[in-house]
Amino acid sequence: MAAEIVSAATGVMNPLIGKLTTLMGDEYKKLKGVRKEVAFLKDELSAMNASLEKLEFMEKLEPNTKNWRDHVREMAYDMENCIDDFMQDIGGANANASAGFVKRMSRRLKTLRVRHRIAGQIEELKARAVEANERRIRYKIDDCNTSCGSVDIDPRISVIYKDVVGLVGTDGPKKEVVSLLTLTEKKHKVVSIVGFGGLGKTTLANQVYVDLEGQFDCKAFIPVSQKPDMPWLLNSLRLKLGINESSHICEVEDIIGQLREHLADKRYFIIVDDLWDEEAWDIIRCAFPKNGNGSRVIVTTRVEDVAISACSYNREHIYKMKPPSSEDSRKLFMNRVFGSENKCPSNFEEVSNEILKKCGGLPLAIITIASLLASRRERSRNDWESIQNSLGAQFAINPTLKGMRSILNLRYMNLPLHLRTCFLYLGMYPEDYEIQRDDLVRKWIAEGFIINLHGTNLEDVGISYFNELVNRSLIQPAMDIFGNVCYKVHDMMLDLILSKCAEDNFNSVTYTSKDMTRPSNCMYRIRRLSLISAIDRTSETLSWTVPNSTSQLRSLVWFGDCKSIPRLSQLKYIRVLSFEYPGLIVRSRLDVTAISQLFQLRYLKVPTYYYAKLPTEIRGLVHLDTLDVPLGSIPSDIEHLPRLSNLTIGLHAMIGLPERIGIMESLHTLHGFLLHRTPLEALEGLGKLTNLRSLKLDSYDDGECNLLEKAKLDALASSFCKLRNLKYLRMTKGDHDDKDDILGSVSDPPTLIEEMELSSWKMLGVPKWIGDLSCLHSLELSVREAKNDAITILGGLPSLVYLYLWVATCPKEEAVIVSKGLFPVLEHLRFISEEDVTAYLGIEAGAMPKLRELSMLLRVPQWGGAAPVGIEHLLGLQQISLTVWCNEKESPEQVKLEVRPAFSNAVQLHPKPPSVDIECHPWL
């Protein structure tokens, strides 16, 4: 039997056949009259499924063939819903034998009615299947020629994060843009970068931004997109500029006023990326006061009229993007495919050059095709020539949107089938949305897009799928405003995704809740819906009847405020129900008590900035896998959810772990509970969660803190050692009392840990057991004192890439030396102390060879006036970031002038002097 995976082209045909097979099993043996019809239906569907799977490899279909495929796909969805209803109603053949006579008789009568109803429905389904199969034969679907559209399936699953593009050819354009900015002038200035989609406008603007941001008081990079939600966009700018007060303001005029006030006396640098129309610019520009402080704004756009308008019609302030030179195009292509421009085999030189010509010099096209070729398991000249021939000949002469889309479509058609459906689900997200990997993977799992490979954990398989999409350049790594890794989809790629989704009725996008209530013009019911709404300012929460066109939704993802929501009880087939972050920090209430009736629900998410109301009992949600909801109280029967893998209760929850947490052995993720409100029994039970991979527990002094009871600390340490599959750990401890340094005395830690955040759990010293964590790549740690033996323990970690180390006191009797060979792969070091770090820190040649960023905290007047000894030995160092705390009576600018010379002199000894960035804050 085929793998029971949901796909864009075949829909739920495979899972449906699997459920029909289940109905023929022993559990449903009493359904004698129905089983024969079910067997017939299964055989009919299996024959059609073979044809559907054949069509999946074809890029273009005859109209009759496409119509048949679409009809059968939608029929399978309807059939699965019918079977799910029946299996839910009958509850299996094993009724509770201990139930009373009345209950047993009631159940029997109900079962008889259900059997009668299902028999009638099976007859209807059988008739639909017979008719569809007759059409298959009549249209000669099986005779379709697939040779022209067939693609090789690449089964390779990559789990390596790499930079897939080396930036080439940006130095010249970057210098030109910088010269247009004329940084020495005090007058406010706007520069536009204009060019065709895929030319690299955003990349160029970002390079200028990274190079110049240190010369400005404040800076921000904001993507606009085609349909910007202005309150959301301006609020995002406000957050990026560090304006946190009055966060409840949500009117455009008020936000603009706050931005202007904040920027009035500052020299600011803003990138406005991907601007599409002059109307949007007319609003955005109001936020930028012309203060005469030398502020600069860069606008990127595809539309020349928009570029001219943004520059106030000063055409000399416009930079027109040009394709990279032939040499740079070749370098970009060769680096992606072969790892170096000098490693191209001679027999691939000619075909490589022809492919490059057809890419027309567009970086996006070059990266797309190069990534396709790089993903091949084996290199075949015939394969490369086939791809070359499939590229439009006219694209090199006249690059157009249609030509670019054909290149992206080629990339899609060469995806392995197991990745296509996952890729199309990206169409559920708005343009420029910051996608979180784990969140997306869990939605894939809930939808049934991921299959279990030889007992492998589904989330691991999903992450491998995700990584492969990243490695194929279909998803782009990015950073959010907090410096965390997120991911985005290029807008041209998103256009392709949405067109494919429309072809296969895979998902729909709407922009107001009112649109959801209107009858759909679509021939088929909508299966997945993304609602991208602006802020809803209605004063009361409303609910409305779900129209027939959306009554069979499997995914509803809502971006924006949720004052007006559908009657959830009517979404009986929903798998994914997600209310995403609305963009404005406005606490609202969201009543989701109706989910107790959504028996197919697998994934529920409500953002932290809502007060979510759940039903008191949820044990009927037997398929629920992810529950990510800010809670004030836990449903009384939560421990009876047999498949719950991920439980997150939000930042503002005030509850401890449930007493019976130990029986929830299916849990992989457990986030948000308070340690000091957790009973002893729960801390003891925590150790039974041997499948747990990610654990976040918090504690702070709220007047009820009793965490320091010896029995609780012992139970916590004991349970921690039993979590042998743990990969991520974060624990905070609010009272900072280290008299019971339980974590410091752990002897047998889980050795698979990759990330650990213990920065508020202050230990006496660096625990020896940390040296056993060979997989650890990110560590945040606070200790009372760090001597050379502590540095040796940390420096010996073979996988450590990021280290945040807070040290309370410095040893007076000896300097701490980072010796040769320590920290072999460390790239980011943040070193903080209440005393003068620089006075006792030294670095030997050969230590930290890959360190790129060094961050330190200096306190004035404690700082002794020197930089750490040996900075010149950090050969990979690119940036030194200093945060200086000074007396509130001292001028921040004066303090910067005092600090900079010490570090500037130190880096002059470096073969490639790193940049030195200084931020100064008054010490209150």
C-alpha cells in the first residue's frame, strides 16, 4: 500500500485508502453489510490513485485530464470526511463493557443508526467512484504521455545549514550607492534603487545597510510588500527603532507622530524595501522628519515612477540596477554548483556557459538554476543539457516576469514529490513574513504531509525536508528584530507558489473576515485558508456562520486581530487552527472553547498577546499533536491526550506543571510552566518524560516562590538526568540564590543537549559535567567566578558556536588566559562581568580561530581603560560590540570618545582590523 501521505495533486487519496483498509479490519468486523461495499470502493479508488500518481509527474495536462484529476482529488476529500465522521460516531467496535445497561443499549441503538447511515453513504460514494473510474477509462487517462513532463526524483535529504550564495559583484554597485548617499552632507536625503525583480536590489541595500549602520544613531530595515498593512508596518518600524512605550497605539497618525518625535533629534538610517506604489510612500515618508542631522533613507522598488517619487523627482538620486558582469555571473554560478569557480569539469564548461547565457544575468535566476543542479545526486551532461533546453531562449535577450516564472517553475517541477506539497504550504504565509521553522514543520505534520521513515521521528523528518528547501534556495534564512533566526520566501517565489495553489485548489488567501462569509466563486470547496487581515477595531468579539465553501477547511491560519471569528464548531474537519501574531502588542481575549468539538484537530496556536479561553475538558481531541496557547489554567484532563507532542502555554502563564505530568510520555516539547508553582510530585514525574527534547521552565520572585525547598531541587536535578533525549534546555531562577547549587553538582547529564540557557541560574562555577556535552553548540551561563579551569572546560567543547558568559567577580590573583586550541569552532562570544573584564582576560595565538563577533559590557568608571590583551590573535574577528554603562551625569558621546581609542589601537595590530561598535547607556 502506498504511503499514507497527503499531497497537492492527489489530495487525501492515500490516507483515504488506508482508512478504508482499516474499516475492513477486525475492529469493524460487525459491519458485515458494509465491508463488501468498502472493499469495492477501495479497489476502485486504488485504480484511480495509480493514475493520479502517474499524472503527478506531468507539468501540463490536457483539459479533460486535468478536470478528471481535480474532480477525483476533491471527491477523495469528501470521502475522507465521510469516513472520519463515521469512525468518530461509532467509536470503534470496542465499547466500554463496564458501562451500565441503559448506556450500553443507548450506544447500541446509536451504533445501529450510524451503521444504517454509513451504509447509505457508502452507496453514494460507490456511485461517485464508479462514475469517476468510467471517466478515467473514457478519457484514456492511463494513456497520457508523461515523457515530456517527467522529472527525476531527488531523494536526498540534506540536514546541513550552509550559505548557499556567496555574494559576488556587489562591491562596485555598493560604492555607487554609498556615493549617492553623500554621507558628509547634513541635509536629509532619499536614494532609490530600482530594477527588475530578481536583480538583487534587496541584497545590495542590505550590504550598504550593514556597512554604514554604525555611523547612525538609529537604523531599521523594513520590507513593505504589495499590500502593506500600514499600522502593522509602522509598528514594526517602531519596534525596530527601539520604541517600546505606548505600544497600545494602533492608529496610523498616532504611530507616525510617535516615530517623528523619536527621530526628531537623531541621525537615522532607514531601508524601505520592496515599495510598490506612490500612495504607500506618501504615508511612510511622513514618519521621517527632515531634521538636518544627515539622516538617510534608501528605497528599493521595481517601479521607476515610485523610485522617482521617493527621491522627490531628483533623478540623480536614483541607482538603476544592472545585471552582474559575465565574470561575476560565472563566479556566482560555479560557487553554488561546484564550490569554486575553478572546479568545473571540462566536459561541463560549454553547457554551463549556455545555461548562464539563458539566465540573462539575473542573480535570482542564476541561483535558482545553480541550486537545482547542485541538488542532483549525480552529475549527468545529458541531464544538464535537458535543463538548458527547457529554459526559454528569449529570456537572455529580454528578461521578463513570465520568463523568470518559467525558470522558477522548472525549479518546482524538479522538486521531489515529498517536497512539493510542503513547499506549496508556504503560500499560507503573507509576503515578507518571518517564518519559524518548528512552527511550519508542525503544521506540515498536522496536515499529513510528512511520513514516518523507518521509525524516524516525524519532526526530524520534517526538519530535514525544511533544510532541503533551504539548501535549494527556495527558503531564505533571515534575522528577526530580536536577532533570532527566521526564514522568508522571495516575493517572486511566493507568486509562483500562489499560482500553483490556485491550479490545484490547494489553498486560498483572503484579506478580510467578511470575504470568508461570502459565497466562493471557486468550483470546489476551499480546503486551506489564509486570512491576512488588518487590525480589527470592533469593540466586541463576534462570531459568524461558516459558509458552505469553507465548511470543510483543513487549515485556517489567521494573520491579524481576531475580533470577528467563525463559529469554530462548524469547522469539524479542521486539522490546523492557527491565530498568528497580530503585529501590535494589544492584549485581547479569544474564546476557543468550541475546539472540544473539533475531533480532527491536530494543531492549535494562539499568540502570547491574547488571553485564550479553552474548554475545561479536551480529552476528546485524541489527534491533537501541538497545543501552543497562553493559558491561565490547564484543562483538567490534559494528561489524557494520547498524541500530544508539543505543549507551550505562553509567556504570561502563571501556572506550574500539572501533578500528573509524568503520564504524558508522548511529549517532545514542554514550554512556559513556572518552577516555583510546580508541586513536588510533578518535578518527580518530569523524569518520566523520556521522549522530551525541548524544556523551558521559568521562575521569578512573585511573593510565592518556594523553589528552594531541598526536596524540590533534588527532584529537579534527578529528573533532569533522566531526560536522555533532551536537546534544548532553558531554566530561569528568579531569586539568584546559589546556596543550593543543585545543577552545579549534576553528575550524569543528558549528553545530547545542543542548546542550553542558564543565564539567570547563577552557579558557583562552571560545572564539570558541561564538558561532557559534545553536541552543545549554544550556551548561556552565569557563574560567581570563572578561573582558568572553567575556561578550559568551556574551551574544550568541540561543537560550541555561541557562548554568553556572565561572571560576577574576577579572580584577583591570576589572569584568565584563553589558551591555544580552545574554542575551536566558537563564532560568537558575549562576555559580561560586574567588574572590569578587560583587566584579566588574555588571548593566546591559536585560540578561538573562528571567532567572528566579540561582545563585552564595560562599566564606567570601573573600566581600567584597556582592551583585552591578544585581540590581534583572533584572525577571524570581524566585529567588536561594546555596551558601555556610564554614570547618568556623564555624556554618552564623551564616554564613547574615551572608550574608542583603546580598542581602535588594539585592533590596529590585527591583520584585518575588525569594526568597533559602541553603545552607551546611563547606569540608573
